[in-house]
Amino acid sequence: MTEEITKIAIFRNKEIRKVIHKNEWWFVITDVVEVLTDSLQPAGYIKDMRRRDSELSKGWGQIATPLFVQTAGGKQKLNCANTEGVFRL
């Protein structure tokens, strides 16, 4: 059983939550999109990206993996991507 440890990465002075899964870092996708796009609604931005890019939408299950991440409200399952998945976004 792989122990999941949540940490915070800082990029452009903004926090990106990350968790160890299968011995590699996985990053919360909404955090990455928020930092890279300055979007106030990263979940909506992701939804629009998937709607506009059929290849991204078809491959979403290969990029996004729901993982438990420690949040201010406790552990929650959030879509995460490893480094390769983040670059695919």
C-alpha cells in the first residue's frame, strides 16, 4: 500500500497541492490551471478546455487520476496529474 503524503509546491508565489502516489509527485489539476491561467474559476476553465479540445477530453482518464489530498476541509478526492500529465495539459 502506497502512503500518500500531501505537500505544497510554490509556483509564481501561488500554492499547488501535490501528493506522493506510486512513488512520484502528482499535482492537483485545478491548482495548476489556476496558476498558469490566472483563472478565477479553474474548474470552469478545465471544463471549457475539454469541450474545445476533443483529444484532451478523450484522453482525460489517462491524465486525471482522483487522489485523496489533504485540504483545509479535510481529505478530499481531487483530480491529480503526474508531471507528464501536467505537461499534456
